[in-house]
Amino acid sequence: MIAAGACVGKYPIQRRLAISAGVMSGIDSWRWRGVPFYIRAGTNLPVTCTEILVRLRPVPTMYKSLDLKPKYFRLRVSPEIVAAFGMNAIAPNTEWESQLVELTFHPELGGGDMDAYERVLTDAMAWRIVDPALKAGTAVVP
């Protein structure tokens, strides 16, 4: 018999574990061949959202002495719609000091929050992609 609250496994019962999963996928077409698509989900993440992040490849530049960060395009589709473009900019009043800035666009569509049925349908459509991956029996990588 085990006493209530006793540590049975590796972690105490009161401790909340962060659970996460990641899937790398691809699209089999000439345009998207070699482009990985990552789907990440988990508990205890800093933000609950659905977004698409496109990291742009670096291009040759004449500013080799600057610490340039990769440019990106971010499109958040849930819970609110946000489009953002991250790029390097020269810091004000300096000539050779760059910083990453993000230009964001928040459209005001007037729709507000999703109602209960809209949220259920959105989650069901997401499981159409995730469920086959779970049933495939792929190895879990820690």
C-alpha cells in the first residue's frame, strides 16, 4: 500500500510537468521541396496561439561587420490575427549598430472572440493533421 502524496515515480505528484511535442513535416511539390514545416505544441508555453513563422534565408550583404539577425515573417491566426515582419535596422544616432525591429499589423475586423462552436470546429480541423501522426506509431524522441 502506498501512502497518499508519496512520490511513486520520478517526480512528486504536486509537480506539474511541462509536456511538449514537435513534428517536422514537408510538402511534396517542386516549389516547397526541402522546406521543413514544424508544428510545436505543449503545456506551460509562454503564449497560447497558432502562428506561422517564416524565417528568410540570409542574403549577401555589404554590412559584414554588423551583427545581423535573420529576417522573418510571422502570421498569427489565433486567438487574434496579427501579421509581423522582423528586420534589421540601424540604431538611431549610430552608423554601425544594428538592432532587430518588428513591424506589426493588427487588423480590426470587428469579429471579436471565437464563439464556442467556432473554437470546437477549429480544434477538430487541427486534429485532422495531428491525429494521423499520432497513430503512425513513430518513435518518441525526448
